[in-house]
Amino acid sequence: MNAVTVVFWCFAAWAVASAVLMITRSHAITSALWLVSTMFALSGIFLLLHAEFIAIVQVLVYAGAVMVLFLFVIMLLNLEMEPWQWRRWPIWVFGAGLVAVLCASLVSLRSYTPERLAQEVSGLSSAVDPAMIFPDGRAAEAAARSQGVVGAMAEPLFRSYLVPFEVTSILLLAAIIGAVVLAKRKL
């Protein structure tokens, strides 16, 4: 086991622990701060995968701007502490069962390789080159080499997906305006 693998497992444990703490906290602000911690751990994992741009975007956009908006809305709405009535044992049993099923499915997928997946998708019984079945992977690598990572990500975003990108920003703006209107009614 090399140093990169050890660092990956440290970041992975940090992300999982932060995510568990985020969903088990009863106060909304502490949950939001644990979500920020999870996003920092994910940014570290992206750095290990040599996806520096996505790591920086993860910190700046998600952990920075979006979480500041979340905290602003939470504080603006002045959410009160919820009683512990909804945290009864059947919900915890259901959650534990769901986690067990998801962990079992992850363990069963451990033996999959790109070659095996390509063989199953193609339906051929002999060994198949994954690049022939999934040509977009090689095309993405070539685009990243020729344009750089940022250019390879920005071109489809601003050519093919510009309208959904702008609609998402309008929806976020509408949500913030709705939160301000709801908070103003309580004053």
C-alpha cells in the first residue's frame, strides 16, 4: 500500500464521518458546517485524482458560496430546534438496513474491472477492449490533453448545456427570494 492509497483512505474516512455527523445532528447550522467538512474531504479526493480544477471548484463554489447561502437562509429563517419525536428506533433500523444493503452491493461490485464491464455491455464472450465499447473516455482524455482540463469542461458546459446551467442559477435565485419572503412574514 503506497502513500497515495493511505491518504485516499484518510480522506474517505473523513468524508464518511462528516457525512454521518451531518445527518445525525439536530441543529441545522451544525449540519451545514459538517457538510462543509465533507466537501473539503471530497476536494482532497479530487486532488488525489489529479482533478485540480474540480477540487478548487468544490471548495470555492460548494463549500464557499453555496454553503454561505445555506447558512444565510438557515439563519434568516431562524429555524428552531426540532423535538426528538421523529428520531425513533424504526427510522434508525430502516437506515441501518439501507446502509447494510448498500455496503453489500458495493462489496459485490468490487470484482468489476473495465474489461469485465465492457464484456457484459457488449454481450461478447471473449475479452473486449473497453476503449472500443466506451469511446467517450478516450475522447475526453484527448480533449483534456489538447484544450486542458478547464477547456474540456467549459466547452460542453457553455455550448451544449448553457440553458440548463442558466436555469439552475435562476432556480437558486428564486429559492433565496422565497426564503427571504418566508422570513419576512415571521417578523
